[in-house]
Amino acid sequence: MRHLHVQQVVIGAGTAGLAAYRAIEASGQSVVLIEGGVHGTTCARVGCMPSKLLIAAAEAAHGVTRWASFGLHLEGHLQVDGVAVMARVQRERDRFVGFVLEGVERIPSQKRLTGHARFIAPGQLLVDDHTQVDFQTAVIATGSSAQIPDFLHPFRDRVVINDDIFAWTDLPRSVAVFGTGVIGLELGQALHRLGVQVHLFGRGGRIGPLTDPLLKAEAQACLAAELPLIHDPRGLRLSRHGQGVRIEWHQTALPEDPRSSEGALKSIEVEWIVAATGRRPNLQALGLEKLGLALDSQGVPEFDRNTMQCGTHPIFIAGDANQDLPLLHEAADEGRIAGENAASYPLVTPGLRRSALAIVFSDPQIATVGTTWQHCPHESMVTGQVSFADQGRSRVMLRHHGRLHVYAARSDGRFLGAEMIGPEAEHLGHLLAWAHQLQLTVPQMLELPFYHPVVEEGLRTALRDAASQLRLHKRPEYPRQPMALSVSG
């Protein structure tokens, strides 16, 4: 058996692991990177990038359906070539993966190990059965995997996860998507717009990351107007039907109301079931029990999200493995922080954690910024609101659906956070995340430029609504450095 002695070890070569490796490498210490699965990062292989490629095709197809409203007419019918759609998704996906692989391959071979790592004692681990590594500090960045709920296991041969979808060579005729989180919403709507018969099943009224009850209701209405959306189906039953699956349930008049009685029996037959019911950190086979770490009820080590350190141990955890904020930009930040602290251990310092920003690339798009409604101090805040139904630019583009809520502290007008569903939410979310990280107040935000006519004017309306509810005795000071703004068109 091979025996290595290094100062640092990084387990997992995804976004967080690669960021940690680069941070340690920059410190000049000896480090080895271990990967037990395929290289290429979840985002590039089966996450962010291939899903956006599928969504882009769906948006192009859906755009044609709105032509008549603009006075435009298309002779004949739109034809979706599923084989061509998936070929482009895979071709471009492989291109993105290739860029990641090029970065991995630039790491010297003696600093890379292939195999599944497991701890056998503090400061020691095995890679499969071929290499023992003695180390001083370790970064766990093993990512996460999609989970399939127990009630779907009897139909496993007809169940796919997002990883499987991007291996399809053609589009199916019908699917049932279980889960109304980010993955379920994005893939379900995209497949629907590409001509697949889609039924979307959810639980507890969940719609992506939204927590504001009014916005959740708005999102449910927007999505249900386009495709079947079933929340909390009563008496759900699945059975075999030819080569597919039959799904039966009782539909209620008010599915979000647990007091509603059972209604009519509904039934559908689908080719495939898409399980989008959550992901679990890849920690089960790591041998964490050998390290003496305190674990939570899900088996995740307790850690400081500002340093990424697990208790006082020389162990750091980053990315999806810690189940904190499973987003690529957060994984990159966490990996860098973990790597820097692993290299400087026992000197451990807090790293930069940026303002929270989450985006769902549905249509309308969904975004949350900063502190969400669920975690805001309701008794000491105001909520500024705007509906996009009558917002000028939104109506011009025939994308006038959704709402935006901004939350501000009643005492000083400080911007706390926002939730929204509407047009250009990905861009509004970024503007608001910057304002949140800069700790601006609502009056300060209103002193910033707003062009006309743009969707951002809707944000100004919401901020004005919040400002009207504030009772500030002193006008906040703001550094005035006027900048020229020129936009053609």
C-alpha cells in the first residue's frame, strides 16, 4: 500500500474542493486532492449549466406562443425536435465540463488521488485500499446527491433525477415531477414548454425558496395558470401502467388548506417520474465517527459558517457537503475560506460571507435576497410592495406577472431583504444583494438612479411604498458622487 505524508488534504474536486485546493496551494503547503467520482463539478455536469441550456430552449419555444399578442403570426405550428434539443444541451454541457477538466488536469498528478476516502483515525485516511494519507488538516468538500423518497422506490426503473435527464437523447411524452423546489420548478416548466406533458407535485405549499405567504400564493397562481400544479395531494397512490406509472390522488378545492375534505379522484399515466425532492450530503461513507466530531440529526458535522471549521478540530467542511447554502457562488466562497483556514490552522479567522442571494430561473423568475420574510423581525419592520401587473416595461414585454416585496427596519430604514417573483428577477436580485451587503437604507436606495422605462422602476415603487411607512426623523447621510448615465435606444 502506498503511504503519503502531507500537511493538508482536500476531499472532493467540485467547486468547493477546487477553491480549497487553490487556497492551500497558494500558501505553499503540501496538499493532495482526492476525488472518488467523476470530475467536472455538479454545476457543469448536471446542475446550473445543462439546466439553463434546457431552459433557454424552452424560453425560445414559449416565445412563439406569445407572438399573436404582439400582432405577429406564424404559419403552421412550432415543431420541437427533442433529439436536437438534447444534442445541443449535451454538446454545450460537455464544453463547460471540459473547461473544468482542463483546470483539474493542470494540477500535478502527484497531488491528485482517485478513489473514495474514509477516515480511519484523527489525521489518517485511506483512499480505497491503495493509499494511506497522513495529514494535519482536512477539508471535506464531497458535495451532495439527489435523494429518491421511499414511496418512489418500487418504481425505480421509471424514476429519474436531474443527473439522468441530461443523459436523455430525446424528450419523453409525459413526466410527473415530484418536488417544487428550485430543480423541480426549473426542469418541470422547461419540459412543459418543450411539449412534454408535465404534472408538478409539491408539499406544504413550497415554491422554490419563497417564504412570504403572499408571494408563495402569487407564485402558485402564476405557475398553475401554465401547467398542472398539485400541492399536498390526498390519498396519493402509484401503480404500474404498461411501461409507465399511473398516479392517482384526490384533488381538493383548497390544496393548501389541511382542513379541506377530499375531492374528486384524479388519475394520470406518465412515462417517467422526476424525483426533485431534495439532496443529501455525501458523508455516509467518510468514517466521520473516527474523528470525534459533533454531528447534527442529519449526520452533518457542526461547523462555524464563517470559518468553516468543525468545532475545534483541524477539519473544515465546505460546499453542498455542509448543507448550508447549496449554491455555486457560496461553494466557491466556502471552499476558499476553508482552504485558507486549513492552511493557517491553528490560526483560524472568519472569511467574507456575502449577502444571501438565491435565484430560480423559472418564468416568472423567483429570487430571495438577504433576510427572507420567514426570518425577518415582523414586529419591527415594514414591507414595501409592488405588483408587476401594471408595471410599464413589464406590460410592454407581455411579462407583467408577479410581485416584489422589500423588507426594511422600522427604526432606521435599513434594507433587510426581499422576496420576489417577476420579470428580470435575476437582475433585480443582484441590485438588491449589493444594496444589502452595503447596508444601505431605503432612503439611500431611493437616491440611486432609475432609468425609464425599465423593470427596475418596479423596485423603486416598492421602495417608495416602504419609505412611506417609515418615520425617520433625520434624513440619512449619503456620499454624493454623481456619475453620468447614458443609455441609447
